[in-house]
Amino acid sequence: MFRKWAFALPLMAVATAAVVVPSVIVSTASAAPADTPPACSASTPSVNDLSTALTNVQSALAPTPDPTKLAPAAGDLFNAVLAVQKDGCLPALPSSASTPAPPSAPPAPPSAPAARALADPVPANCLADGVQLLSAALGAVSAGIAAPPSPTAVTSALTTLAAAVTAVNTDSCLPVALPVPSLPVTPPAP
């Protein structure tokens, strides 16, 4: 009798698993929420990290620009911009590997052009602004690691960075205005 059970029991377990497991997987998959990225807001961690990175760049400049502090702060800034792009808060860089998604519905017939609200980002401008911000961050890294340190290169890199941040703010590419780094003001010579 034991031999019959020893043979039949594993077969019954396999047959039961073959029926139960797929139904559990199907019910679990249908109950799972859709993978929709969270909306970009002022409380999005990557946006907060970007703002913090810009504040750290500003800290590397006070009371006098310090290239040894600027390079890592600018590297953190570069990574923060990439994270904001990954989260969809800034447009990602174009890539040859990406394929456009097929349209989900036929395009609507053309209508009268709507006026753009001031706070709505213009994707083309925001893509260019994001590229300028990445480029400016790399320029600041380059100025920070130059040997020997060049105050002129640091000044130039930070002027470019300030212009890029200002462009992001002007075009309202993010839900919050970013702090614009600036060089400390030196008192006039007597």
C-alpha cells in the first residue's frame, strides 16, 4: 500500500501544482497596479537632489571658489540631472536605440492653436536646456580637476552653469525653480 501512495502522491502534487500555480500567477498579475511613473512634482526625490546638488555647488564657491570642492559637487550635479531625466522630469537625451511607441489613437483633426500657458514646459526648449545643464555640469567638473587650477576656467564654467540653470527656470522645465549658483562678489580694491 505504501508503494502505491509513494508513487501516486507526487503525481497528484504535480498535477495540482500545474492547475493551481498558473491561476495564482494570472490572478496576481491582473491585480498588480500598472507601472506608471509618478508625476514630477516639487517633492520628487530626484528634483530635491538636483536642488541640493546646486546648493552644494554654491557652497563650493564660498567664500572663494575651491576647485577641489567644485569637481565633486559638479559631478553630483551631473548625476542629479541624469536622475531627473530618468524620472521623466526633464526630457531624456535622444538615442538611436529607442524606438518610438506606436500611436494609441489616430491623431485628432487640426484645430485652432491653443495658447501655451506660461508654466507649461516646451519640450524642445526643455530638452535643449537639459543638454546645456549637463554640458555646464561637465564644464564645472573639468574646471575643478584642471591642473593647475585656473580661476578663469572656474569663472567661465560657473557663468555657463548659471545660464543653463536660468534657462531651465525660465522655461519652467521643472515644477520648482532651481537655485542659480553665483560667484562670490569680491569687494573692490581700495
